[in-house]
Amino acid sequence: MWLITTALAAIITTAIWYAKAPEDKYKLGLLSLFFWGATLMWLVDHVMAYVTEGGEFFEINLDAALLGVAVIVLALFVWEIVLLVSDPKGALRKALRG
Amino acid sequence: MACFLVPMGEAIVTTVVQKVVENRERKIGGERVNNATLSRRLSWLNKMLWGGTALLALEHVWHGEVVPWPPFLTAMKNPAEIGPMLHEMATIGVAMAIAVTVVWGVMVLISERKAGAAMPKVKESPASRGV
């Protein structure tokens, strides 16, 4: 399930990044590459587990769905930290100055 | 169990390489390979590797395979589980790292082709002839 949610997040962020490209003020390129990296790694993991162990390709239950949400929350959290540290709009700098 | 440690190892190496390349580019005045610098292209690989590593680490914590106290990997507590863990790292972990690197290679190839295709148009354009 987390593979599906991460792949979906990767597709959506890439589409938004492309709509705004070549400008990438809010670092959507970074977020989409984060999601694509995880999607690729989980795809390999799922394929190899399916080939060697068999069973269901996608684990669909509440725990897997919650993990899918947690994964997206973590990626968004890291992206926001990067965004606040780099502060491309200068909004944080202005807010701190008062 | 600990498959994400292999892409993490690769990410550490490629991050160091990117920093070295970046410094070299700064010294020689930002040498460009077509349209993007080599360090910028390496940053794509780093972002995919670090992003994947972070999200996979969360999955491992979620499943109780990684804990915040030593030895950090629960498989390390039981000697019988160390062998399968290393086997998983050698198979799935290496395959993950290869997959991400291959996709990055394809991205670089496409960007080079696109940049290469744009170059003749610039040369042939009348604006570039005069002035």
C-alpha cells in the first residue's frame, strides 16, 4: 500500500513541478526526487519479494495504509524543513526581524 | 531487515563526490556539461538516494526492524538472523541501489540528448551569427 501512495505522491509532485518549471522556487524538484527514490526502492523490494517468496504483491490493510500516510507526512516534513532553512521567499527572515 | 543501508552507503559516497566536484567547478569557474553542471546532475542521484533511504528507514522503524537504541537493527540481537540480514542487503539492497543509479543514468542521458538537440538550433539561428 505504501508503494502505491508513494508512487502517487511522486506522480503528483512531478506534475506540479513540471507545470511550474523551469522555476523551482519551492523546491518541488527535491520533493519529487525524494518520492521517486523511495518508489523505485520499494518497487525493487516488492518485485524481489514476490518472485522469491510469492504471496500478494500489494499489502492492503489498515496498517499498510497508515504507513503509506506516515511516509508521505515524513517526506513533506523533511521538504518543509529544507524550505524553511533555505527560505526562498524570505518570509521567515522577515517574520523573525519583526 | 536492513536493505536500505546499501543505498545509504552509496548516498554517502555520492554526496562526498558531489561536494568535491562542486568545489572543483567553483574553482574553474563553473564548467558546464551542456546545460547542467556535473554536480547538479549528481544532486539528482543524491536526492533520490537520500529520500529513498529516509522513507525506507521509517518503514523499517514501523515494522520494528530498526530501533533507536543499540544495536539499532533488531536482527543484530539474534546471531541466527545476521546471515539472512546480510543476504538481504547483498540482494535487495544492492538491487535497489542499482535500480536508482540506472534510472539516474537514464535521466542524465535524456538531459544530454535534449541539450544536444537544442545546441544546433542555437548555432544556426540568425541572432547567433551577427552581433
